[in-house]
Amino acid sequence: MESVLTYRGRQVSAPDVVFIRELIGQHPKASRRALSKKLCEAWGWVQENGALRDQVCRSLMLELHRAGHIELPPVRFRPPNPLAKRARPAPVQLDRSPIRGRLADLGSLELRQIRRQADQEALFNGLIEEHHYLGYTQPVGEQLKYLVYAGQRPVAALAFSSAPRHLGPRDRTIGWSAEQRRANIRLVAYNTRYLIMPWVEIRYLASHLLGRVQRQLSDDWQQLYGHPIYFVETFVLPERYRGTCYLAANWRRLGQTTGRGKDAPTREPNRPRKDVLGLPLHKRFRELLCAMP
């Protein structure tokens, strides 16, 4: 059946458009938000964790509205954009005395997954804002945050989020088609931040912690979002870092970014090129990532 519109991998046919028009007609006083929820329920359009794909559905309906296929009710309320006016994380007050020695001297290290723990996330955000060269940026989509403690003191922080949709070196390594990528990109995670606290000088600590987190990342993702992770990736700016700790933890270089970014108006590079590093989290990662639902 011919598609009227394709949005985020969802094919919308002419009968689908008729159904949406009838849905709008049956609820003349409903807001756009309410209509998108009703459409999600009618289609059974949910995330892996069972939550409605309300925001994506609302965007799809807006695309149909702009193309003239449906007529949505007027916008009732435009909430302020929290990302545009987000307050920067506050500085963190904690013991910054030097920690030096061997890895064994740290004793038992506690790796805490702290997503949705308000006080721990505030600590994480403040440490990244103050000590990571990129500062803190609120991730979009699914995400996990980790703090590593030696006793009562945080010694490292790691963040993972939903992976970029298009990344040439990664896509060639996996060998998936565009359709397979759209279906399974949620099964790939992106290591957005990694920070060893500047007062910590412990040889091999960085690669040791990567090894630990990559062994539990998929299970933690499954617990929070209802699906596993089969591949993880990151970017390294070669002018600043060599990615040694990643390579020591069995990651490998996949290639380089184009330097254009997703919003580049031309095909000319407009930002530094970065090394792309990746790590399979399952020995059958290609088979699993190329499987269609």
C-alpha cells in the first residue's frame, strides 16, 4: 500500500490518514496532546518500557497537518523551552584532596547507576559542568549516568545516551541497511561524557572502570528502558586525546566523523573531525542489530 508519509520509520498510508481524520472529528474539543495520546493507544504505539510514544506521534501528526493531509486544532499553549533557559549545574562542595597510588590502593570501588536519583544526578551534573572540558549538556532521549565511589568520595563519572542516527563508521561496521538502522538504533548507546576527577591520579583506573561499566550497561538499560544494548560508541577529539583508556578496554577505532554535523547547510566541514570508537557488547551484535522486528 502506498505511503502518504514516512516519519521515524513509521509508514502512514491513505487509510491511516482517514482514521486520523475520523479520530479528530470524534473528539472536537481535544487538544493536540490528547489526540496524539489517543492515536498512540489506537495504534498500540508504545516504547519498549510500555510508555506511549506520545511526543513522536505528536510530531508525526504535525507533519501530516503541515502537508495538508489532516487539520489539527489550534495550539492552546506553548510552554517555555526548558533547554533554552536551563540553569547551569551548581558548583559542588566536596573533598578535593589528591588521591594517588595504585589501583589496588583504592580498595573496593562502587559503580552506581544514578539516573532518576535527584541528589546524585545533581552531584553528577555539577562535577561534569566544572571539570569536563565540554561542560554539562542535558542528554536527549534514553540515558544512563554513573558515579564511581572510592569509599565516600566520587572518583569518576560516566554518561551514556541514545546514539546518533547517522554515523558512517559505525554503520559500516555493523553493516545494517537504513531500514534496519531505523528499527534498531535504540539498541546502540553513545558514551557522551567520561570524567576521572582531576584530583585522582591512579594508573589504569580509566580503562578498569570502562571494563566494569560496559559489562553491566546492557542490563542497566534493560532495567530502566525495557530493552538491551548491543553496541556502544563514543567520539574522541584527536587534538586533545588519544583514546588510550578505550583501546585498553578493547574498544577499537572505526574511522572519523565528517566534521559536518547533522545541521550543516553544505557538505563542507564546519567542526573538528573526531575519531569514532566502538565496542560490541554481544558477540552476535551484527545479527541482532540487523534483525527486523
